[in-house]
Amino acid sequence: MTEVWSKADLHIHSNHSDGLAKIPDIMEYVADRTDLKVIAVTDHNTIEGAVFAQSLADMYEFEVVVGEEVSSRSGHIIGLWLTETVPAGLSAAETVARINEQGGVAIIAHPFANRAFGPFGLESVGKAIHDVAFHALEVYNSSPYLVYANKLAAKAFAGGQGFAATGGSDAHVLKAIGKGYTLFRGTTADDLRRSIDALETRAEAARGGMSIALRYAFQYPKIRRLQAWNWERCKATK
């Protein structure tokens, strides 16, 4: 019997934070334009969009994991399989602890991004790899600004740190979805979780990076305004 491996995009933003696409449009795009079997909606500091997406998943042939990209004091940490929002502004260790309390998976997002990637509170969490018990490292992020950061992440992962490798698009526009993905054994969200736990997932890149870079460049001012609004919202809730 042939072993089945599938694709999951574990880093997607919607208009519930700083993405440009609405959840129904994301669902339709994934169904019609990708071969993804699992997606995770990971808006900044909210699971509202992810919960909405999961409520629609029965109508599609792919599954949705509820996620969040949490703005910790050390940088962005993705939590998957969440049931409630993890607050922004905590330490990296406390953020991971809150994810663990929900039985979730904690992923270091774009671990070696510099502040030029996002001036609204983003720091690199690459230095925390040895200090915090993360489950996985985002080895590939298809954002056009992270070519060098991806190389550093791949080098860190090659060092045998005991993390699972994940890939994601960090999509803020529809056509970026699936351009970075996680390859896992099986076809379901449960299979994905088992593959992460077994440290057998792989981070992969799809074709079409240049066209996505151009699309990001065109939409960059609008995305930046949304990021600024999202950061101010986070500070107001502290």
C-alpha cells in the first residue's frame, strides 16, 4: 500500500487581523486553487477568524486547525489546536505555557526575522530556541522578505534541536496561500498532529514566489496599516 503524504499551510492571516481576505474567500480559494488537506488560520492575537473558518470546514474536503500568531515579548509564536485566545505581551515561556495548557502546539514563527520585517513589536525569537520548550520551528515561511531568515532557520533545524519542522505561507493575500507548506504523513488534522509529535514533518516551498512578491509589494501599504492598527489594539488591551 502506497504511503500518503499531504500538505498543510499552518500560517494564514485573514481580515480578522492584518490579512486582506475574508474567511469565506480563504475557504473557497483553498478548495478551488490548492491541494492542501489542512490549513491553520493564525491571525494576530485572536482566534476569532480561525473559529469561523473551522465552523465552515464541514462544507469542504480539507480540515481547519484553530490557531493564533501570538505577539509575545520576544516575538511571534504560533499556537495551534487552541480553544481560547492567548493574550499578547507575555514572555516567550509564558506564551508557550498558555498554549500547552490548552493541549496545543507551539511553533516559533519566522524565528530569525529582523525588525525590518515588522516594526510593530516584532523581535526575533531565534535566540529563545535553547531556552523555551517549543514543539516546532517554522523552517520555511514564503513571505518575500524572509529569504535570509529562512536560511538561518534551516541551519538551526539541521542542528538536531529536537523540533518538528513546519512550513507556512504567512499569507496576507489569497494568492500566497499554499506557497509555503508543511508535508505530513496522512491526510487529516489528527494525522498532522501525530506527524508533528513524531518529528517527521517537512517544510516545503511551492512555485510562484516572484508573482507573490510583486503582489505583496502592491498591497504592502495596506498590510502595513493593518499591522499598525493590530499592534495598537494589542497595546490597548494590556
